[in-house]
Amino acid sequence: MTFFKDSELKSRELIKGVNLKAVYGEKTMLTIFNFEPDAVIPGHKHPHEQITYVIKGEMEFMLQGNTKILKEGEGVVVKANLEHSAKVLTKPTKVIDAWYPMREDYK
């Protein structure tokens, strides 16, 4: 078993206002995103299943034409190849995402 601390993980800017940290094993991956207010994740889709859980802040999440404000303690399951996007509202926001299969581009 390998232990980690969020504060010691390497962070990288994915796009403007969006910072990513990743933890992964052989078959599973967890990412920690820190978003600045008003950050936007443009519409996209990928072959990975994604579970998003908001730890702090809030974001507007769009999935297949449906929009919901996700607040602390709320999340969404995004099945593979479904179009989705997000816009962070007025507070810094922290989100955890789980992935299957792993996102090689996030390692």
C-alpha cells in the first residue's frame, strides 16, 4: 500500500484556472482538481467512465443537455462517451474524480 498526502502531490495546470493532481495504482485512478472561480471545462467526451464529487465550492455541470448545480457533497456519474462540460461559479472549487480505465494523459 502506498500512502499519499494531497499537499505533497505534484500539481499541474491543465487549462487556465484548472489545476490537476493525480493518484493511481495499476488499474484505478483518482484525480484532484482545484478550480479558480469562473473556470470553464469546455464540452468534451472520452472513453473513460468518470465519477465527479465536489469537496468544496460549486460548479454548473452539463451532461447530455441537462444542467445541474453541484455543491459540496454532491456529484455525478458520467458514463463513457457522453458529452459533458462544467463551469465553476464564484468560489474556488475542489473536486475529486475517479476514472476507469485510467487516463494516461493525466499521469
